Amino acid sequence: MRSRYSAYCHKDINYVYQTYHSSVLPNNTIQEIEAFANSVHFVRLDVISTEQSVDEGYVTFELIYIQDNFLCGFMERSRFVFDKGWYYVDGVLKDSTPNKISRNDLCPCNSGKKFKQCIIHVPSGSGIS
Ligand SMILES: [Zn+2]
């Protein structure tokens, strides 16, 4: 799970794509994953709990990211199956309301800069559905 998150951060789209279980691949094209990764800036991932059996695992995490001028976050309980390696199958989402970031606020990415001065965040694109 953490490896998928860092792959997103480093825009290692192929890794993200390859760790989807084959049964869900048709729902997520490489282009969609790439568009999402390019349109957001990840701030934080907190793993809240993990459960694992021999062939199935669950990871509950909270993800915080910046998209356009909003600080967004969601909690997800992801399901993984073991099939010669762990693969992501699906997850139950608990969305939270995005908060608009004011241009003069300190940037939530902890750069220490004001949001309007933080050059990391270039708004573009849209998320995956
Ligand atoms: Zn920033």
C-alpha cells in the first residue's frame, strides 16, 4: 500500500497500474492514473489500520492532498488479494469536504511558503472517477 502511494508521488504510473488486480484493470487506464497523479500534490498518508490473512488484506488509510486550490482528503479501506504478490482490488471510500486554500494561507504541503508563492502546485487536469 505504501509502495503504491510513493509510486503515485513519484509518478511511477506503471507500478500503480501493475499493482491493480487484473479484475479491476479495465476501470482504470494508465492515462487516467497519470492524469490524477499529475493533477494533485500529495501532502500526507496516514495508515490507520491493517488486517491481513493468507490471501487477503485490508489497509485503512487517510490521504491528504492538494488539488487546484483545495485541500482534499479521504479515508479508504482498501482490499488487497495475494496472487503471487499483493494486488489492489477495491476500496470503500469515505470522502471529506475539500477546503479552499486562500492564497495567503501557509501552504499545507509544509513548504513554509504562502500558497500563492508555493511553486510546487500547478493546478491542472482533473481526478480519476
Ligand atoms: Zn506547497
